[in-house]
Amino acid sequence: MIEVETAAHVAVLDPMTGYGSLVMPSGADVPAVSEPEPVVLAGGLQGVAPALSLHDADLSAMLTRLDGMGWEPLEDEQHGGFQHDEPTASGKAVVGLFGREPITTRPSLHDLAVSNEGVRRALALL
């Protein structure tokens, strides 16, 4: 298992099977969103830059880092957005990840079960 951390997010990855999970910060940890900043756009037009929370910026950094490693979040085709897995014992949301180029291209059900159990065990520590 490989663990990747940013300031607020943790990903646990199994490169053998391409199975992984991304732990999101708990709601209690989310800092207040800063006020939008006025900006001057091209041609002297004035506008307001959208506020970005620290966790949004951290998630963006994590997804960019994971993408560079060949990983991306699973998408929920029925509801849109990310596919959520079972939350951690502490209640933090978990997003499913998949590796685009796993070492084993056709893992057995046993391999996937062992991988899932390993990732879940690692998540229990968070």
C-alpha cells in the first residue's frame, strides 16, 4: 500500500490492483471560506474572484498529484460527482480511486478482496 498525504487529505493506494481510497477532511475541520476578492480584469473591467476554501485548494492539489501518479477518483454515474465509499470509523467521507495502469491488469476476486481489506485497514487508522 502507498499512502499519499496533503495538508487535509489522505489517499491509500494499492498499485497492484489499482484500488484506492481518498479520505476527505471531516466537516468540523473545514475552515471558513474567505471573502471574495475584487480583481481588475483585462481592459480595466472590475470583477470578483470566487473564494476558494483551503480544503478546496488542498483537494485540487491532491487530485493533481494523484493524476500525475496515474490515479483518479471514481465517478458516480447515477448521481454525478465522486463515488463515495463507506466512511471511516471517525465519520470522514471516503472517495473511491482507481489506478489507470495497475500492475495486475486482471486481478482475481481474491486479490481485490485482499486489496480492499488492506485499504480499509489503513483507513481505520485515520
